[in-house]
Amino acid sequence: MELPFKPSYVSSSSHESTSLQVALFQFMTDLHRFAIDCVTN
């Protein structure tokens, strides 16, 4: 099992892990926004 985050020199050589990091970051951003909506409403 790979780590979700790798050093930049590893990520630059692998396009797949970079896109995975972006997808994970977007997911966490959406989850964070959803949590804020639940708290504020």
C-alpha cells in the first residue's frame, strides 16, 4: 500500500500519484466545506 503523500521528487516522476494527490485534496476540501455547512446551519 502506497502513502497518499510522497516527496516531490517521487511525485514528479509519477504522473499517477500526482493526480491521486489532487483528487484526495479536492475530496478533503469538499468534505471540509460540507462539515462547515453542517455546523453553520
